[in-house]
Amino acid sequence: MSAPSFDFTGKTVFVAGGTSGINQGIAEAFGRAGASVAVFSRSQDKVDAAVARLEALGAPAFGAAGDVRQPEAVEAALKGCHETFGEIDVVVSGAAGNFLAPALDMSPNAFKTVIDIDLLGTFNVLRLSHAYLRKPGASLITISAPQSTAPTAMQAHACAAKAGIDMLTKVLALEWGEHGIRVNAIVPGPIGGTEGLDRLANSPEAMELMLSRTPLGRVGTLDDCANMAMMLAADLTSYVTGAIIPVDGGRTMTGGGSYGSKVPPRNA
């Protein structure tokens, strides 16, 4: 991997969901770029492993285990990060849950679970971070998905949650601009090496369909998302806020649909 072109020496970055997938890639990219990095997710073992990886990269690291649905856990993690490293410059809120299921096979609790993890969790992370942010100058980044604008079969829960995240991003950009805080969203498309892609394109047919609807004709990489996160956190985008930015090879432009007709329904 090439050396990062961004320098975040002296900056503090907090990544919710930073122990796997896209969020782990973002956390480690900031660590390689000189930042102090805090990660937060439900599994203590994953948190410990993520902290060890960051420290192996030479990054000062802090970790806390907890659930984004629980405000007290989020508050404790942010407070711990602040006490360890000082004011927080960058917050990435990326904890998420998803599965494939037609609406008629989805229980209210299953629908609520994804809403609570994705949307309520994002609200908790951003809202509770406010007291610990560098003001002015902080950059908040949410992780959305193409389902936020593209109606997609078997994704009623994710479509609703991600649409909410996009609007929450814009509202907080409006409300917090006066504090010098920028709020933007990244919309990853099909990204290789993630649990999300494994679940949603879970057969050769589904993957072929996914790629046929992606103008660049390939899956993205963790670095594609991490580079966009660092760009949004850098001074060079200091006049960008309220933006919903696809990192999807053009996938969003081709609309929704489904992830393949052979996906079995899930009773949840």
C-alpha cells in the first residue's frame, strides 16, 4: 500500500464501527496518516484487535466496547477518547446492520433493529460527540448506502434507515455550521472485503447483477472509502458541508431493483 497523501498528525479521530470492514479501513488510514484513533464497537475482542493493529501502524490508539443504540455507552466511549487525546477533530459514524428479507417476511422487531443500529446509532454518535469536538474545525462523517435513494427489493429496513441518515446529515450540517462543524456523508457502493457485500451479493448471479449495474464494472476497495473520508476531514474541503457523496463506481445512478431473484426470504 502506498504512503498516505494526507497528514493528520496531532488530530484525533473517533470511528464508530471501526473494528471491521469500511470503518476499519478508515480508522487504519487515519492512523497511517498520523492521527490518534479511537474505535468503538460491540465486541471487546474486536476492539482489542483493532487497537493492536493501529498501534502496530504507529498510531496512538484507544478502544471502547459498546452498542451505538445505548447512549450511555456512546457517551462513555467519546468521553474516554476525549480524556485520552483531547478535543476530537473527526468523527466517523459507520456502525450498521443489514440482511436480505422481503417486507412480508420481516417482523416489526427485525425492521426496528436495523433502524435502531443505523439511524438511531448515527444520531447517538453525532449528537453525543458535540460536547467533545474541536469547535470550530471538526468534521463529522456518516456512512450511508445507495439504498438511501434507490428503492431496493428486500431492503425496506436499510432503505428507510439510510434515507434517514442522509437527511440527518443535512440537518446537522445546517444546525451546526455556526459552530464551525462540518457534516457530510459517504455513500459506499459495492466494496470488496466487507460483510455487507458478502451478504447482499451472496451468489455468483447476484454479484454479476451488481456489477452489471455498476458503470465502472468493478467492486470498490476499502482504500476508496478511506481516501474519501480523509478528503472530507482535510482542510482542502473546509467549505464542504451537507454533502452526500457516492463512492460507488456509479452504482447509485443506475437505480435500485434487487440483489437477485434467487435470494431466499428470511423470517426474522
